[in-house]
Amino acid sequence: MKARERFVKQLLGEPIDRGCLWEDRFWAETRQRWLSEGMAPDYDFGFDFLESDSWSMFPVDYGYHPAYEETVLECHEDKKIIQDQYGVQKVVHADGTGMPQFLRFPLESAGDWAELKERLASDLAGRIPSAEQGRLASEQEEVPVTIGQSHLCGFFSLIREMAGDQCYYLLYDEPDLVKDIVTFQTNRICRFIKEATARTKVDRLFIWEDMCYKTGPLVSPAIFEEFFLPGYAKVVQTAKECAIPLIDVDSDGNIEKLLPLWLESGVNCLHPFEVQARMDVNQIRRKFGTGFAMRGGVDKRALAHSYQEIDREIERIRPAYEAGKYLPHMDHSVPPDVPFRNYCYYLEKLQMLLGM
């Protein structure tokens, strides 16, 4: 069975030859550490595929047209202030590591939406790969075809990427603006779905939101229901009409209060179920049933410690895996506190769980 078929069937709860060995990306610092610990530069971990593989097969362009000019605004000894392709001004480390400090976003008032909307709406047809690329993607059986590989592919996340923390005020001060943005984004995603599926078989619609933090959602369920649920429902309906089997939402943090609303909209896959945010895949399965798929759920912190802790973590997720519709992998990208030997040991134990 090819990885593409295995991935889809596993998450739909259909029979498979074995579990899919998938992983999120590694931090750049993680790779540097592993190279210093003796990993060969071309080391083959034996994955069925990585997330970035599926994104590159049929890349629908959700970005700004034209993109903002990437500019260095100020330089300091170890940091610099830049404007990125999304029009966001931020402080970054000169060596490219670590997290940025955000300073300014392009959506500061209702008047800014007109320019952003024009950049997001321009050349929609040209953002979809050609029919020939679609044919090649359909013939490729190694990895699932995904659309939605952008920080501008969600609803709440789109507003936050444009406005930063100001987005929370917009929900109360400019509700009509928020609803206009969601309606616009809904129609845009639906067009992408229809045009992409006319060119190739799409296995997964990916929606990046990150609308929860460690103890709960960043917006209330009532806000979600009023502003975002109608957009989700229409997009999911369109995806199903176009025979996309997986609608996969990515939100870090504790998603439990919003999960029923995602399920109500028809979303049938969620990830990454961060353990440090009290997201236990076994508890979620017991509470919400087996009507949807889960990805992630492996506590990345366990890999920084002993083999015994890795063993305990694999055994902890076993019931969820055996219940089905669950693809286990780390609950976020692999951080640099994980030794290379620990990661190899984790993969060995995970492969045993997957029946490899």
C-alpha cells in the first residue's frame, strides 16, 4: 500500500497494511544538534512522508499578490527589524533562530482591508497549478495531495495574521468588518477547492487556525459560532461535494471547548493535540467518540528525557491508536532539546506500534 492511500485510509478508519510513519518538521537548531551528535547529513529516518512533501505536490497559492516587499528596516548586533512578505514588521534574531517579536501588522483599521482584500483577491485563477501539474499530482502515489499550506488559509488565523492582537478588538469594535473578511475568505477557499479538484484528486484540505492556548480557546465558543462557524460549514460542504475525504484543522493549545463546533461544521480531522495543553488523545476519544480523526498527541517533552519515558509515552497513546482513526506523531515540531539517539529510539518504538 502506498503512503498516500495509507494516510487517508488510516484517518478514515479503513483497513490498512500498517500505520503511517509521519512526522512534523524539525527545528533548524534540532538538525544542527543532531549533526553535532553524529547524524549523517542525508540520514534517512524511513518516514512515509513529511508534511512538506504533500504541500509541494500541488501548491495552491493563498498568499498576497503582490506580496509585500521583504525589507530589512534596522540592523543591530544580534537582531534586526524586518518587514516580511505578509507586511508584518518584526524583530528577528540575526541567525534566523528563535521566535520573532511582532511590532506592526498591515490591518490597523477598516480602511486597510481594501488593500489587503485586493492583494488576496488578485489573479485567483493563476494561483492554481496547471492541468498538467494536476495530472502529475494525480499520478503520484507516494504522498497525499493537500491544499491549504499557508498562514493565510484559515479564518481566525487570517484575521490574526493581518491584525495581530488587534484582531480581538475587531471582533467587538468592527464586527461587520470581521464578517466581511470571513465571507470573503469562505468564497476564496471554495473557489480554490473547486478549481484544484477540477485538475487533480485532492486528499486533504488543510486549515491552519492556532486559535487556542494552553488552557483554552483564544475566542469563546459563542464568538466562534457567530463569526467562524458559517464559513467552516460552507467550506466543508464544498470540500465534500468535490470529494475531498479529509478536512484537517491545525490548532495548537487546548481545543476542547471549540472541538464540538468544528465537528458540527463537518471537520473530520484535527491536530496536533498538545499534551502540555492537557490534550490527551485517549480522553478526547472517550468524550467525543470515533466520528473524527486525530493526528499528533505524542508529548514532545518525553523525548528529551530517558528511554523509559519514551516507552511510557508510546504505551500511553496505544489505546487511542488501537481504537482507530488516529495517526500518532509528535504534538509539534521537534525541538532542539531532543537528543538524536532519543529520537531514533522513539521512531523504533513508534514503528513497532504501527506494525512496521
